[in-house]
Amino acid sequence: MIAGGTDLGGLCADSDVAAVAAFPDLDFALFEHLRCLQIVQQCAVALFVVLFDLRDEAEALCQLREALFLGSLGKVLIHIRPFVVFACGGSDDNKTPADNFDVQFTVPGSVDVTEGGECTFAVTGGGGKSPLTTDTFILESDAGISYVCPIINTSSESFTVRLADGCETGYYKVFVKRDTRKKSFGRIYINIVEDIGFEPDAGTTVYGIVSSAGVGVKNVVVSDGAEVTVTNEEGIYQLKSAKKWGYVFISVPSGYEVPCDGVLPQFHRALKNSPSVVERADFKLEKVDGQDSYKIFMLGDMHLANRTNDLRQFAEFTSDLTDYMTRHKGEKMYALTLGDMTWDLYWYSNSYYFPQYLNTINSQVKDLPIFHTMGNHDNDFKTTSDYDAAVKYVDQICPTYYSFNIGKIHYVVMDDIDCSGYDGTDSRNYVKSLSGEQLDWLAKDLSYVAKTTPVVVAMHAQVFYPTTTGFKIDHDSANTQRLFDILDGYTVHFVTGHTHMTFNVTPDASIVGGRNFREHNSGSVCASWWWSGNLTSGVHVGTDGTPGGYGIWDISGTDLKWLYKSTGWPEEYQFRSYDLNNVHFSMDDVPLMPADVPASVKKVYQQYVDAYPQNSNNEVLINIWNWNSDWTLNVTDENHKTLPYTEVWAYDPLHIAALSVKRFNNAGLKSTPSFVTSKFTHFFKVKADNPDTDLVITVKDEFENEWTENMQRPKAFSTDAYKRK
């Protein structure tokens, strides 16, 4: 292949890459091949490339009239001549099978080699089945580019090739070509490494260097998910890894970032060989400034499945996120998902899972490293073990548990969905639990983290859960207690998703046992699995009335502040009020519900009717979705009288109207619809003196942010009245 210059000077500045075994360039060496008449049989691909180059160089002179003719000529040559060459090249007077020559050798899963270095392959089968030095050894990339690697020596036991210039780290198909015959030998992963002059210790199975700007970085934590170590003074690490998961990862140190593939930070490397084979995995770091102050977005359940207009609605979310990032340009920003980016049940039926998810988010979100957490719907339900259920996620996203540092905060991502009970069907019998293997790893990981460092632990499923009398542990009790013991002494923020609702646990809750623990169960990006926005455009809310959205955390040193941002709304939108004099539901709202629907189904809808009958009690309901015990609520009437409030569990009226009514109002209804309104905490009731008494509602969070609504009563209730503007 030829990389010609893009200006006039580029006509004399070709850079040749040995990509095929034919004439190397459009120069006088061509006549040798023509004289020998080998061009027809051996050089079809090369001629094709040269013709492309001919047109490109002609177009470099596009401002000259002569170039117009040559450029057109180039087009003719490209469109016509290659077909002639390919047709001729396919001829074989002897009718010899394409792979009929006796060469046998082993292609390893991967090989570590320096740029332009040598690779040795073991010959198999005995009897000297090694390639000849006159054969052509070809590596073909997944992009279809072929690289010719010269065979520099052979023996009956092995042969050695020199890696062609331009080969990069990645997968390649391996071929050997002899005259017109070409034989395939499998696939190999070429790992381009630095020459560090290091020989690993006996028993080491994985080693490498962590470097920045060509210099090794010391004390970087490295792990395979079981063993944990740190790099030495030269930035070199060694692990005696059993390679169970087939990867190795670093805990990205403070003050550094790793390169990203789209939105995915490249903090891990896949291992390609068996545990008995020593292999090398290097990591590159980029030193950055400004990590003492940054933002990190908490992205709860997305549930992308190419249904219910989810992709269109998701674009509204990414547009909102991009707008926020633009308004805060110049600040450091990162993101962390909280699991369920996809929806396992639709992987196969809708052909939408991790590759499609990555295509979607990479096309819409730019310049934002997004660390990922695995959710229950990110496991493969067609498997029968926890390990197998995670294989697709691990192969295409990242490890299921790992850690990283940003500034003065240590982040830990864990997988608390145990799929050991999977039976290969869509029953998906998972348990909310952390494996002992993860907890062993966590203890080792935290041994390198000072107790003064705040720890953010991201998991998909909630640790705690609200009840009418407080909170309960909603996790495997034994391993959760061990988790608490490992984290004891740290300031810990659990950040979770899964519920599609919002609640917060503070250190004053008795359930945390006096530890400095918080849980932030964040609202979800998809709200009610995209259903409310699909059924009622402009009303995108979860089953507890929390708007679809995401968390925005502001980090300054070891200080953390958080805010929930509703998609399509300003940051000031933190609560919603209802004048209950105007909120009521009845069976008349669902005329299409079949008369013979099971009583259990009718009973579910009847709960909404019972909760909101026609009334004139002058009550006002306030939904403060991100409420916690450190927040305050103040309600005064137009006469400046303070009204007492009562915290209640309630159904969100807007969600009932936007989703539940529409799903129950179905002539084909046979069972209770999914994703209907749930009774939940974070609701408050006040009673006004009269139906037309105006109120001033003021909510303040723990960071002295204050939000106020001047509620004009009577306040109408309809889905239109509460739509996003």
C-alpha cells in the first residue's frame, strides 16, 4: 500500500508498506515482473492498490487542468483493469488445489513481539514440514489489509519470520503462499510490545509494563480479578495468574487516564493463551491535570432493546447530557453506568445487545470516558452458570469487577448479580449477592487505599431497600455483612440502580450500624423501561414518579456533592406537586378493560381508584424524588402560615395517568401489565385551608441548594399540564 502526499510535494513522498507479495510500487521494478509474466498470477491485489494510488496522486494536482484527465483515467483503470487482473490471476493450468503444499505449524493464540521484531513458530507433523524461505508469510488484519512478513530462517522444528512494518496490535489471519497456492493456518493475536529487557520470574504467567510517555509508572495496582500486585520502580508487574477470566486490568491511578475506544476506557487487556503460557500485557497511561475537581455522571438503567421508541428517547437523553457538558466545557468529566445498558430478553429476538449498544452510545456521546457496571439484564440468559452468563459482557465491555481512581476518590465497580441458578431459559433465577471471589479481591484492592480516601462502590442491585418503618438489607446477608466488614473505617458511597426508582440511605439510618455509609439508589435513564414516554409523549417518569434522568456528582478533593438531573428539564426541577382536589381516578378511565378480567388484575387498578377518589379535602401531594433525611421541606400559604407536612407512601398520579391507565385500558388485557405505578416513599402531604389557597413550597438539600414553587391553586391535573416543555 502507498500513502501518497495530499499536496503537490506528496507526489515525491511515497511511503511503502509491504502489504502484498507483488511489485512494491509503480517504479521500474514493475518491468521485471512484467518480463517474467508473474504479474497476472501474483500481483492482482498490488496492481489494484497501485491504481488507487495513481488516481490519488493525480488528484493532488486537481488545480491543474491536466490532472483532471489523469484523475478520470485513474477512475477508468480502477473500475476496469482490476477485474481483468483478477480474472487472469484465477487461472491455473495445472489445476492445483489452492492449499496443496505440505506445510504444518502451530499458530499460538497470541504472540508478543516488538515492532518489526521476530516471531518463531513451531513446526508440527514431523518430517520437516516447515515453510521455505522462498514462501510468502502473510498476516491479514480484520480490516482486510495484508502484511508480508519475510521468512528469515527455517528448520525441521521451527521457522522464524520478521514482522512487517505497520503491523499493529490486533487479530490477524495467517497464510502461507507458495507460487500461486495459498494455505490458511488459523488466527493469531499480535501484541506489539516494548523491549523492556525483562525476564519474568518462574511461575509468572502474566507480566508487562505500565508506562506514561515512555517511562514506567511505579505503584500502579494490577489484578486479574484474583491476584493483586503493584508495578515496581520501572513500572513492571508480574502475576501468577490462573487466567480464569481471561483478562488483566489496572486500577487507573490518580492523575492519569487511559486511552478510550469510543466511550470505553482501555484499562484491561484480554489474555489469549492457556494458563501454562507466559504472556505479556502492557498498559499506557496519560498524565492529566485537573482531577482534584471534576464531574462524574451516574447513569442508571438504560434498557436499550430497539423497542418502545427507546432509541429515539435515548437520543433525547444523550442530547441533554451533551448540552450539559457543553455548558460546562473546560471541566473534567467522566461517567459511570449502573448496569442494565441492554435488555437480555431482546438480545436474540431484536438482535440488539452490546455491539449495537456501543454503536448507539458512541455515535451520540463524545469525549466522555464511561466506566461500566454489569446489571442483571446484561447477563446471557441462555447459559447455565454465572461465569458463562457474563462472557459476552466481558468480551465486549469490560471486567465485571474492577477499580479505578480519579483525583482523591477510589471507585470500585462490583457485580452483585449471581446467575448460578440460570437454567438456559428466560426464567433468569439470579440472586442479589457478591461472590466470595469478589470480596477476596476487594480486600486486596483496598489494602492499597488509605482509610482517609472516600470510596464509591458501584453495583447494579440495591444494598438496602426502604420499608414503612425504615430500611432493610436487600442482599445476601452473609456476603453483605462481609462486604461491610471489608469497608469498615472508610467513608463509603454505594451507588446503585435496578429499582428504576429513587431512594437514599444516610449514615444516621440504624441499618448501617454506625458506619459512615450512604446508598444512592439513582433514578434510571429509561424511567419505566421507556413505556411512559412511548405511551404519553413528553411524560418520561419511573414507577415512583421519578423523571428519567441521571446523577451529576461534583467532586472537589475529598468533598462530594450530588444532584439528580431530569432529562429535558433544568437542574432546578427537583420535585412535583399535585392539587389532590383535582386528581381522581375511576373505572370509567379504563372502558376497554374486559369485564371478565381476573379479579387480581382488577384489584391492582382498583388501588389507584381507592388512593385518588373524587374529593375536596384541600390536600396537596409533593413528590421529592431525591429526598433524604438531610433535606428539609417548608410549605407556607398565602397568609405566610406554615403548614405541617406528613411523609407518606403514595402512588405518583402522573405515572398513573401517563402509563397505568393506558396499559389497563386494553381490550386484550388478561394479566396485570408490567411497569405499572408502584407505591413508594419520598411523598409528602399538606392540607390547605381552602381549595383556592396558594402555597409556597420550598425544598432544600444538604448542600444548601434551594428550590421553590409558587403553587397557584386550584392547580389543574392532566398529562398535558405536566409535560416537558
